[in-house]
Amino acid sequence: MKWLEISTVKHLRFPFSFFLMPVFLFALSQATHIHWGNTLLAFLILHILIFPSSNGYNSYQDRDETPIGGLKYPPKITGNLYFVTLLFDLAGILSGLFISVYFSLFVLVFVLMSRAYSYRGIRIKKYPIPGFLTVFIFQGGFVYLMSASAISNLSPPEFLTSGNLVCMLLSSLFLGSAYPLTQIYQHMADKNDGVISLSYKLGYTGTFLFSSGMFALAALLLFYYLKSNNLNMEIILFVFCVLPVILTLTGWFNKVRQNTKHANFENTMRMNIINSICMNLYFSILVFNHLWSWF
């Protein structure tokens, strides 16, 4: 058996980490002080090891033959994928010790929840509400907490300050607004595998309304957070950056209302890419402005 097979690399879906990058950038943009060594190491641990491992383990459990996030034609699963995900998880947890014991424990918790989400003996993902809440909490607010703890080398009393709690909630709301849309083209494939997704329960129209409502709630909370910190220009910048997201989502919704065939893999990935580019751009600008203000 090769150490790393081509099919394994594809199922790790490294480019998919780009979709989760806004949370890390958000945490970096809000840091009062930055430990650059820890920041770089944490970024690599999360986006090169832990997130791809989570993708790979989910593929190993699902064994999809229809399109999945980031892969229109999933290659055949081999045992190599399982062992590589174990190796990546172990490397991420141990590497986290170079940052802090707390960060390493956070990574361990994330790995355990990620596996419980996919593992067929537990399989949280097959339940619409628990599955959604697991992603909402652990890919949103919990990733923000992990990132912030490493970036600023936080101690336990600093983990759950009021500012961090608001930013954790914002991260979860933005992540939660996008997640049901990623399930919209998989209703039948998921159902045939015993998974009842939140999107399936909501239906096509309900999924768009739910995601739009959650995005609006996230935007309002972000406006409040920025306004309370006298960051008025950042509010205008956000509106400008997310305008393509709103226009794309509205256009897609109108097409799906006319014909549900438009709730397909290609449109879902297009929506994900546009949303991720816009959110990464916004938080990257915040990071730049934040760092510039220190000089």
C-alpha cells in the first residue's frame, strides 16, 4: 500500500479548507496581540491537517458515489484514507502542544466531535437538528475559540470574555447560514444513506429562507458589534463585500423556485466559492486594517 494514494489526496479535499478560512481570519482581525509563531502553526494545523482529515474521514464513512463538497466525481475509497486521517489527526494534536496544552485539547475535542459526526456507530449527521448544531458549534464558534487561543496565546480566564463570546456566536451564525445550502443537492443521496439533513427537512424553499434569515441575523449582530466598537467604516465595507453573495443567492433562489433541477452540485459549489471569496476578502481587509493601526 502506498503511503499516500491519489484517491486519498482527493478525498482530503485540501481546497475545501478555503471555505473555513474566514473564521480564522476573523479571529486574527480581532486579536489585541498576536503571537506570530503560534498563529502560523495553528493555521497550518487546522487548514492542512485537521480540516482535511475531517473531510477524509467523512468520505471514508460515507463512501459516496455521487458528488460531494469539492468533488464532483469521488474516487474509490481505500484503507489508505483511514490511516492517513489518523496520522493527520495525531500530528495535529501533538503539534498543537507546541502552542499550548489548551490548544492541543481543543484540537482533540474537534477531532472527536468530527468523528462522532461521521462515524456510523454514532453518526450525528443522520439527525437534522443534532447534525446542524454540531457543525454550527464546532466549525463556527469553537474554531474561533481555537484560533483566538493560539493567535493571542490566551489563558483560560480569557477564553470566554464577552468579546470572544460575541465573535464565537457570529462565526457560528455565518457558518450556519451556509451549511444547509451545502446539503441542498444531496437530499436523495443522503436519504438513501439513512441521513435526514436539515435541508431535506426544510425543503428547497425552506433551506433558502432559513439560510437567508440566519445570514441576516449574523449581519445585524456584526453591525451591532462593529458599531459598539466605533468601527463604522467596517460596516460599509461588509455591505460592499457581501453584495455579490446576496445577488448570487437571490438569483439562485429564483431559479430553484422555477425548477428544482437548479439545486445541483455546480450551483452549490458556485455559491460556496463566491461566499468564501467575499468573506475571506472582508476579514483579510479587517486584518490588514487592524495591523496597520498598530503602526
